[in-house]
Amino acid sequence: MLASEGGRLRALADIGTHWMDLVQTITGQRIESVFADLRTVFPVRHRPKGEVETFSAKTVQHDNTEAIDIETEDQGAVLIRFANGAQGVLWVSQLTAGRKNNLRYEIAGTQDSIWFDGERPNELWIGHRNKPNEHLFKDPGLMDPMVSRYIDYPGGHNEGYPDSFKMCFRSFYDYIAAGDYDATPFFPTFEEGHHEILLCEAILRSHDEKRWVTVGDSTFEMMTE
């Protein structure tokens, strides 16, 4: 919440980075430039005076909070240009009523499209131009070997959010055990993490200067005193 502690970006840095990393991984295309419009809807919030667990169902009494000024964004929209010329739109919100962890993407090609909802991770909608659309349910027997390697259970046995960490760590340790460090890793690297930082810098600069910004164009101050 506080720019002095976590930097000037919040919703985009917290949620948007996951979405951008996911879409870049799926498409194999880096985001090259952005045009961002951010907004703080609630300039003042009430912070609990004590500790409260994230996503906890416990309520906090109003007299046990303190008012704080908010300088980070509650929501934001970003126009995106990918390296191959593809266009994209990202919208992030940390105040949509009823949504707790809803991450979605839709990718449209010339003949087909796909739509994925992170709250229903075992389903994939596939749209076609010249034949009926498909609703594909997770089944390793129907997947390409590059995908089925990340599935542990047979069709009809749901896998989801916690399994993503398991598969990430498995890929990391398998890579070390194989000993071929020239091979392309199938897990997030420091290089990708650095690119996410550059994306955040470009988004913030674009919002401040109200223009398109090339990712990695220059260093930009994200922290505040």
C-alpha cells in the first residue's frame, strides 16, 4: 500500500507482473512498449493497527485502525506492443467486488483463439473461425508432451494453484540434476525477473509522461522518499 515501503506501483507490480510473465511465456513474445493509465480510487485507507493475515476472514473493528494516505494505484489499464507487432490490453484491479484471485487472458489469432480463467485452471476454451468451438478439460492424454510433463494426475482429477509451485521447483531441480546449463530452462530466471522490473519502470514512466514508453529505454525511479 505504501509507496515509501514497496515503491510507487502496487496493483500492476503485484498482479500485473504475473499476468505479463504468463502471457509472454505462452506466446514466446517479449513486451517491447507500453502506454499506461493508472488510478488511485481510494486516496485514504484504514490500516489495522495490529497484524492481519492476508485473505483472512477475520474482520477488523474501525476503532482499531488508523487512516493512511495512499499514493499507489488501485487499478490500471495498459496498452501493450509485443516484439512481433501483436497488440495487447492489460487491465488490473485490486478493488473489484467479489474477485479475489481472478487472472484471465484471451489470445486471438488469425484462425483460432484461446481463453483461460485462473479460477477454473483445468479448463481451456478454444475458439475457431470455421468449425465449432471447443471446451478442453485437463487430461495429460490429450496434451502435447511439452505440456503433459507438468501434469501429475489423470483427467478428472483437478490440479491448480499450489501445483504450479511444485512444478516450478521440480523443473529447477531437474535442470540442476541434468547438468546441462546451456539448455533452455523451463522455469523463471533472474533475466526474466529483471525484465519484469523494466516493465514496471516503463509502465510507471508511461503513466507519468502520458506517452508510449519502450521497455528498458532508461532507468526510472520507482521508489519515493
